[in-house]
Amino acid sequence: MIYYPLKFLLMLKLKVIFQIFVDGKENIACIYIELSVNACGGHPVPSPVWATSLFVKAKGLLRDGNLEAARSTFRLAAARYEPPDADSEAKQLLSSLMMAEGRERAATADLEGTTESFRKAHEWAATNAEDPRREAAMKVSRAKVEEASVLRDRRQSREAIDKLHAALALDPSSERAQVELGFAYDDLDRHEEAVVTLRRLVDARPTPMNMSYLARSLRLKGDHQQAIDLLRRAVVIAPNLERTHRELGNALLASGQSAEAIEQFGAAIRISPSTSAYLEKSRAHENLKQYEAALESANKAKEIDSKNPEPYARAGLIYHEDLRDFESAYRQFRRAASLAPDDVSLQANFAEACLTVARFDEAFRAATGLLHTDPTTEALSGDDRLAIEFVAIAALQLQGRREEARAAQTSLAAHMKHRAGGKSGWNFSGTRLFLGKHAMNSADRMFLLRLLDLVEQAEYAPA
């Protein structure tokens, strides 16, 4: 007998309950609702009252950081009662939460789930948004590009290419996906495919930045003049874009025009000093045998980012291969290796530096540590592996562990057979000088120099 009057009163006081809640007094609102519900004597409770109760509860869950529970409770509230006002706090929060859920689903490549979340988000917000499926496809595509970028950082570019093709299938207009795909092809020396991919991008969007990406691939492919011509156009269009000057410097450097390259790197530095520009300028000075200037540029790079291992590695190479100051090289490579313990190329350089300062036990430990690297981590390149196996053998030989050194040649021979062929890209000039000058018996010297010849030519014959 009392249900209908109570229901009428509850409906009249619904706005009061909402106002208590909006004022931040959620606990009072919950008590008010609980009393109101109990007053119904077990009769069905009006949907607005339940919705308000659930909404208050969901706000508390959200405040406590329990996103999943909050989202579920908000959904239940919406199912019970949808406020007619599209701008209501309930609907706006529901919309925001569904957008967040859509982004989470996009990160897992759940296209259908992402689409549904975005559809509900726009429905609750009453917005005239683009097609939710297209919006979802773009979000999933971006998530795949992010995954591909991480894979490239791990030197897993083949896997990255698959992700990027999937990203472009979802969103063919994705500029970043096209750039990352071009770079991934370059990572694998598939420069022709990189050029085709990035030329398509430049044809569609001929921005100076995109032109610089294409020029990079042209340079890596060996088309230096095409790269230079394209970058000169880009510099004219955007004279204050640091990247175009830096890429032009790299193209000039690759074509043997080191002096002009230094000018372009200098222009890039004047626009925006960066570690990359100083390192590239250092290489140009090194090409001109301006070793002090090369070291100065490497040191400038350190000043910008003292935690970056590359400037230390650059200085280490100059000391080791050009100045033949092996102690200084060792100190630089040790610092680089400590900053990047997972970078196998830097660790390989450090192992060689240990050898040329006669720290044979340290060289052997560093080399064998690399050779037994966890297969899930970054892999050694073919040239790096040959160099490190030589360092390990030389370290054993020079400690008098000759039988172990001979036994280690078996692994070296196997890797030479599987190598693609051609001369090694590793510079052994510093190591060769060390082996020629370090005190050792003539048999050891002859053995190691002969083995080094074979490693450089990647042609194995038992020494």
C-alpha cells in the first residue's frame, strides 16, 4: 500500500541525491539511497535510484584506482537508467572510460572489441564522431607501429616488418608506419624495398622531413647523388630543419665530400645541437685525419648527454684505430660498455680493447660472455662474432693456454663457413699493430697474425 507514494517521493528527490553526490558527499548519498531503498519494503526499486547508487559506488571504485570494477559498475548503471541529458556527469564519465577501454583493446590488436568500445563511447557522449570501426582501425594500427618500433630497437626487424604490414592494412594512410617500414627494410639491407616504400610516401606527402627519410635510404642503397640532390631541395624548402642538414651531411660524407659535410653538420648544430650531429661531425673530421677535432666533437656529444654510450665509443675508436692510444681507448670503451651492458657491438669493442692493453683474462671473460649471450637478447652480427671469437682465441694464446686456443678454432671455422663471404667489416688495424709490437714468442705471433688474416678475409684454413 505504501509503495507507490514512496516511489513518487523517490523520483522527486532523485535530483537531491544527485546534488549530494556532485557536491562530493558520496557517503551521505549512499546512506540516503540505502534508506530510500529500504523504505520500499522489498518492492522493486525505481531504476533511477539503482543507477544513482551504482554510479556513486563506481565513482568510489574509480577514486580508489580500481578501473575494471569501476567500468563494470558504470556499465551496469547505464543499463539500469540512462540520464536524458547527454552532458550529464554519468554519461561523460562512461564515455571517457569506454574510450580508455578502447585504447587498451587497441594495444592488444582487438579490432572488434576496440570498435565496440569506441561505438559505445560516442553513443554515451552523443558525439558525431567518425566511423567507430575506422577510428578503431587507426588506433590498432598505431599500436602495431609501436610494437614494431620496439622490435626494431631489439634488432628484430623481420618481425617488425610483419607488424608494419598489418598496421598499413588497417590504416594505409599511416605516415609513421610507412617510415618505420622503410627503416626496417634498411635494417636488413633491403634498401631497394626501403626506397620504394619511402618514395611512395614522398609522392603522397612531399614534406622536407619525408624527403630526408627517403634520402637516407637512397644513401644506404649507394645512390649518393640522388640523396644529395633530394636533400638540397629539402634544405631550400625548410632551411631551419635540423634533420635535413644532418642527412645532407651524411650523404656528402658517404660520397667522400667530408669538408662540405662538416659545414652541414655545423648548420644542424647551430639550429639544434644534438648528440647525433656532433657524432656525425666527428666522423667527418676523422675522415680528414683531423683527429683532435674529431675527439672534440665526440666530447661535445658527451656534454649534451653524458649517459649516452655512443660518444664514448666514438672516442674509443679514434684512440684505438687512429691515435693507437690503447689505454685511452680502453677507458672510453669501458665507460661505453658500462652504460650499455646489452649492446653487443659495444661489448665486442670493449673486449678487443681489453686485448690490446694486455688485459688478457678480462678480454677472455668479456669475449666468452658475449659468445654465450642469452639467445633471447640482441644477437651478434657475423662480423662481430668472428672478431670476438678471434679475441677469445688470442687471449687464451697469450695467457699460455694454447691447447684451449686451438680447440676454440673449431667454432671459429664453423662460423666462417656459415658467413655470407667477403671481407670482414671489422677494423683490426689497432689489434694488428698490438700483435706486431707486444712481447711474445715468434710462434704465437705468427699463429695469431695468420689467424687474423683469415678472419679479415673470412676464409678459414687451419693454422
